[in-house]
Amino acid sequence: MTLCKVLGNVVSTVKHPTYRGHKLMIVQPVDEAGRPTEPSFLAVDRVQAGPGDLVLVMREGNGVRQLIREKQLPIRSLIVGIVDAVDARVPEGPVPGARTGEVR
């Protein structure tokens, strides 16, 4: 699962039949402090999220197919929860895997 911030909606009048009835959102992966960590991407919304919401996104096709209960499904990313709060205690010091000198 990926922690993301919803940036906005996507409106599409022509789309794969599987997407009919599903709301598409642009989401931005973020860290526990809300800082962007990866490029934004599209996700199907199943929890009525809106712009500015912090959400949990499942980014694995097989898990998405199990939740939607379809064997053939061209959906890879699914918003599965709205996050009320993040309580993370980040240790001081070097960030594992970060460039030399980068600290939190």
C-alpha cells in the first residue's frame, strides 16, 4: 500500500468499459510528513475520496482484482482507504538510502 494525497479528478467520456461507474483520481505518493516521494499517477476511487484527502492506494493488480471481484481487470491502482491521521516518529540522523549528507 502507498500513502498518497489526492490532487484532483480525471474526467473521461471515452474509456474502457471496466472504468464505467468508477471515479478516477490523480494521486501523489507522499511520505509520513506529506512530502512527495514519487511521480503522481491515476487510481480508481472506491471510498469517495476528494481533492486534498490523504489516502491509501493499493498498487498491485492481483489485489485490486480480488477486491473488485473481476478476473480480467485493467486496473492497477485502487484507493482503498481515507487516512484520518499519520502518527510517525521519524528518527533523527541519516536517511537510509539517501544521498550523502541528507538528514531529516
